[in-house]
Amino acid sequence: MGTADYTFPQGAEESHRRHHTVEAPEPQPFLKSLQYSLKETLFPDDPFRQFKNQKASRKVVLGIKYFFPICEWAPRYNLKFFKSDLIAGITIASLAIPQGISYAKLANLPPILGLYSSFVPPLVYAVLGSSKDLAVGTVAVASLLTGAMLSKEIDAEKYPKLYLQIAFTATFFAGVFEASLGFFRLGFIVDFLSHATIVGFMGGAATVVSLQQLKGIFGLKHFTEATDVISVMRSVFSQTHQWRWESGVLGCGFLFFLLSTKYFSTKKPKFFWVAAMAPLTSVILGSLLVYFTHAERHGVQVIGNLKKGLNPLSVSDLVFTSPYMSTAVKTGLITGIIALAEGIAVGRSFAMFKNYNIDGNKEMIAFGMMNIVGSLTSCYLTTGPFSRSAVNFNAGCKTAVSNIVMAIAVMFTLLFLTPLFHYTPLVVLSSIIIAAMLGLIDYQAAFHLWKVDKFDFLVCMSAYFGVVFGSVEIGLVLAVAISIARLLLFMSRPRTAVKGNIPNSMIYRNTEQYPYSRTVPGLLILEIDAPIYFANAGYLRERITRWIDEEEERVKTSGESSLQYVILDMSAVGNIDTSGISMMEEIKKIIDRRALKLVLANPKGEVVKKLTRSKFIDGNLGKEWMFLTVGEAVEACSFRLHTFKNEPASKEEPWNNV
């Protein structure tokens, strides 16, 4: 940063005669202003735009297409699309069946519920969802969270019926919560789960889920209900005398097979179906092995009987009375928002690859409705899992019909094939879960966070260690709390900086970012990078005062022209509240006591409106001391300094008499 004599441009006198004035926006009626604010807050995408200037019948058709996206693409559906969707649907069904059974066990629910949850919800999503690539089903993290939260209140082994009822009720409330966010356009709530939070939380949950599968790998019958790593490892190593080597060998063998196929498919993307078919292949091979060797008699635990038939209705199983309703509501809200964040993030990721957009609010409604309907048909929480959606994407799906194909395949399984899963060893399900979970530990994303933003890395690690050493809830709350604390820190401590002139231009930039920029003698140009609210008004008052003190000391030391004007660049100040206005009045008094002059550059409409209503401009600052740009403000102040070097700053407009 340098300081040099500021050369006043030629024709400056004429430019000051015609300098642009800052205008306050026209006052609007309260109801119109409120309507505009609500529209900008809740409807930034303006979904009603398509209904303008349309006939009533056309509006009805557009409304149906908006709420039921299937009506948008179904008329254009053709045989070519169906061939692609058929292959994709069968492929993801081969993954959904073993994963569904595995994840249900993770939630301490009967395995058959995993199949039920892969039948009804995909059909609902196919009608209401806007993503072409999302494959609907149960997910490990939400299953773990459901099991962990419900197990604290109800013992699934002692009271299986009650546990099942509360699980259905929690799913119902999760659906109501998700749909409500969509209907009331409140999806921004999900944004409080930042990318760093999700990376850490998913990685921690995947670690915990993988460690808990050691129960199945070693064939243990009794295991801790806690999810933290210390409790899990203590439970594993305190029962070494009960480890079953047969189960361990089988588990390690299938885990090696699953990881090998995943590695092969990663290296050879054309053979994606190898990894997709591996879980079902493992189930088939494991079942045959147990059946022919009678391994169940030697400590290898099996699934046992699975109920044959389609989903029974569970409307009568919903519980809306105390003392368990609060547990269902809490579980539903937490699991619902986690499932929602994962599903929308996955949907947007694949939509970006195919260059189309998905409506976040429609997705929330779709997720909510499929969980509400699911809770009434013996399903528990579902969303759009990444692994299944990735297989769907790689298989070449074209529309949501792939979900319908998957649902039909699961229906066929429920009607005719469930007895074949009787001999499926639990150790194979544990291997499937571990193989799936290892893919959720995204260490590369963590390294990226460390390189780009250390604070985001802290949030990520807080979520991870909170889940691993505390619990799933502790990790989530800790990460969200740190994220909100960071948000509050940004709001309460906005950046301020000194701006200087880029040589041979009328451009003014941060002197730290552009060290070769030059400050203007007699002027201090400060930028404020945030709206001015009660949370940061005190800080800004102290920081601006400090900038003035430092500039006066620097000028005194260097012997340069004394400071005369303080220009505040308000370009980034989109709004101001009454505390901010009070701060501006205090700053004006501080500057006046030092025989300086306050100048505002580029104040926004909302700021000008509020400063005008508070009488700050007319009764304190003066309209003549507001300018459209920093350049105009510098020209005016420099003109004043060069023309009236021996006169003190005056409130009258200095160029009126030129």
C-alpha cells in the first residue's frame, strides 16, 4: 500500500456540478411491501410465474403437473426410455433387497420391514419426485439413528410390538415434518446442515455402524446398545470367549469379496453391475453354504422365517398418546431432517451431471408423502441413498420408472421368494453393511476442507468425533452448534478494510488484497462487508473508531496531510436495523468531535429508506454527503481539499458556490 499525491482529474469542477444524487426508493404500501418480502423469502424461484396470463383450464393442468411431476414426463415416455429404466430398476432391486434386510436389522426392526420399505415408498416417489436418478429406499445412517434413539426408551427384545409402533409413528412424524417444510417453503432450514457437517456426520456414523457389525462378524448374541466406539469395542473384547471362528471366517471372506468387486467396478466403470450384483450374490452364496453345511448348527446365525406377502396396513399401530409420543416426535424430526438433507444432496448431485434442475421444495413434499404413506403401510424411514442412486445413475436410468421397476421386483420377492432368505446368514448382512459404510467415510473431502477452510475442517471433525466418541445425536448437535456459532461470528464480526485507489483508474479496492493500491491523502475509505444489525453494531462502532485512530497516528507519524474525511463504502450493506442506525449516529458524533466529515458511498435502497425515516440523513448527515460510488465521493472530497485548503469541513454542500 502506498500514499501519493492525488491528482484531481481534468474537468472535475464540471463533474461536481452534475454529480449523481442518491435517491431513496419510493415508499410502498405496507401490504405490498410485506407481500414482496414474503415472496422473496419463501418463493425465490417464483413458482407462480408459469401461471401468469393463462386460461383457467391451463392453470389447472399446470397445477397438476407442478404437484405431480409424473404428469410432466409421462406423455413423452417411450420404449427406448423403458428399456433403460428396466435394466436400471432390476439392477438396483438386486442391491435394494439385501440392503433393505440389512438396514432393518440395524434399526432393531424385523428384516421384512426393509423389503416393505423398498416397495411402497418408491411408488409414491415415482409420482411426486422430480429427480430422474434418485433410487428410494432405507439408508444406514437413518436406520442407525432410529435404532439408537428408540432403544433408549424401549427395549426392542422385550417389547417388540411397542417398539414397532413407535418406529411407525416416528416415520409418520418425519414425513409430516418433511412435507411441511416443502409446503411452507422452509427448505432453508436444511441448509444449516453444511457440507462440512454432513461429511463429518456421515463419516462418523459410517464408522460406528461398521464397528457395530462386529457383533455379526464374530457371531455374538449379546451386544451393547450404545453407539460410541469405546462401548462397542469394550463389548467386543469382553466376549472373546464367545467369538465364533466359523462366523468370522465367513464374514471376512464375504467382506473381501464385496470390497474386491467394488474396487474392480471403480477401476472399470463399464462393469458397474459387478459391484451392484455383489450383495445379492453374497446373500445367495451365503444361504446355499449354510443350507448345505448346516452351519446354523455351528454358531452361524441366520435370518429365519420371513413373512410372505405384501405390506400389511399399520394405521392402527400409530401411537399418539403419552408417554411415547414425545419420543416418536423427537426421533421423527431428527431422522427426518438427516434423511432429507442426504436425499436432496444426492438428487442435486446427479441432476448436475445430467444438466437438469430439481425443485428442492417438491423433493421435500415427495419425501414427506412417501414416509407418511409408508408409515401407514408397515414401512420405516426412507430417502434417496447415495449407493443405490449411484447404481441407478450408472445403469443408465432415464426417469423415475426405474423406481417402479424396483418396487415390482421387490413385490415379486415378497410374494414368492421370502422363504428363500431363511438360511441367509447374519454375518453376510454385516459384511454388506460394512462394505457400504466404508464408502461413506470421505477422507478426501476432509483433506479438501483442511486445504480450503480450516474452520470447516473443525466443524467436520467435531461431527465425526462427536458421533464416534459420543453418540449420533451428540455429533449432530455439536456440528450444527459450531456451524451456527460460526454463522453468528460472521454476523457479529463482519470484515472491515481500508480501500485504496488502483493506479490510473477510478477503481478502489482493499489495500490488503491489492498492496499496490494507494490511499488518498486526507481521506480514509472504509468498506463494511455485511448488513448492520444489533449483533454487529457495537463491534463496527469500535472497529471504525480504531481505523480512524490508526489512520490519524499514521498521518501524524509520516507528516502527510491531516485526515479530513471518512468515507464509508456501503456497497455490501444490504440492510440496517434501529441498532445500526443508532451506531451510525454515534459514529457521526465521534467524527464530528474530531473535526472530520462523514461521507457515505453507494448506500442501498433499504438502508437509505431507513436512514431517511429516522431523520439521520436530513437532520444529521445531509443528502449532499451521500454518493453513488466511492469514486464520486473521493472526487468531491478531494476537490474540496484542493479548493479550500484553509477552510474547515462544512456541512454546506462545498461545490454549490463553485
